[in-house]
Amino acid sequence: MTGESFYLLCGVWALGILVVFIQAIRLSYRIEARSPDLTNRSGYPRKAMMFHTITNTNVARDEETQAMRRRMNRLLLIVVAGFAVMAAGIGLVRRMNS
């Protein structure tokens, strides 16, 4: 694989992982809206409370919200796996070029 095509592949891979991460953030906001203890009542925008939704802290216990939380956790695992695959690919290309 030439250097240019590898960099193109890395860019497309990074965009794909970014899309998955944005989906996880949007899902976190939807989980917060369904959870009374996490609802934003201040009227000001705030960051997603992803730590709370990942650890199931103050999240509504109904089955639909928990299913959304499990889906968000799967999306975040995909992001972590994507970083691991990217690191392995970069390491492999560096070993091949040296």
C-alpha cells in the first residue's frame, strides 16, 4: 500500500469513528432527557453526561432507556476498537517501512 492511499484510508477511518462517536453523544442526550435525575433544567446548554449514562448513575430504570444505554455503550466500544485497529495498522505500516 502506498503512503498516499494509507493516509486516505486513515482519514476515512477517522471520519467513520467520528460519526459513531457523534451517534453515541446524541444517544446520551436522549437518555438524559428520559432520566428525571439527569434532565437539564437550567435552560443553558451543557456537555453530555456520558459518564453517568455509561455507569448507569441516575439513569431511568425502564427497559427502553436501559436498551438505549446498552446501545450507547456498544457504540463507545466500537470507537475504542476503532482506535485500537488504527494503532495496530499504523504500527504494522511502520514496521513494514523500516
